[in-house]
Amino acid sequence: MNAEELKNRNFEKEFVFSTSRSSGPGGQNVNKVSTKVELRFNLHLTSVFTDDEKETIFRKLKNKITKEGELVLVSQSERTQLMNKIVVTEKFYDLMSGALTVQKKRRSTRPTLSSKIKRLEGKRNRGNIKKLRRDTGL
């Protein structure tokens, strides 16, 4: 599932945003302006996802979800609160689309004939080099 399909589900009413002062460099602006944006999304209470989707999200994102079932994302990279809000919502959609996409099952393949021949040729060349280094006993 991609991010565009998720955006059509209308998550915005379930987002809880909070702001605070950012850390790090930035001069007086950092000390005065609350530009850090924190997005909280409660996965237990949401009606947007099906039970199977919730189970998948909990399994794949277990390190990012709190004990209360909230997904917490933070953005403080931009200078304005609005830009950080946009960044954190994009981060949310990317994270959800990544968690809900089904991985393709890996099919094992066999080495091709040309790769086998190349490997054996390389071994033969290496053997010849070592053979030339030997002392002939004269």
C-alpha cells in the first residue's frame, strides 16, 4: 500500500499534535519559538485500519509504539512549525505505507552456466599462477 492510498483514508482527525522548543543550534530563534512538532497517533482507538492491518503495524513497528499503543513521531529539522508539521505527517504516511506493504517472497535461484564457467576459469588461472611459483628443484 502506498502513501497516496493512505492519504485518502483521512487520518487528520485522529492526529494529535503538540509543539515544544527545538533543541540544538539556531541562536535566539530556538529559545523563543516552539517549532518542534510531535505527532501522536493511537493505534488502539483508530477506526481507519482493519484489525489485520493493526496487527501487522504492531508487529512491524513494535519499537516505535508505546505501551499505550501510541505511535509517536517527532520533527524538529525545519525552522517553522508548519514545515515540521508537514514533515512529520509525511514521515507518518511513509512509515505506515512501509509497514503495510507485503514483502515479495524471495525465490532462490541457481548460478547460471556462464557464472559457473567464470568461477572455474578463475580457479584454473589462480592454480596456474601458483604452479609457476613452485621451485622445480634444479
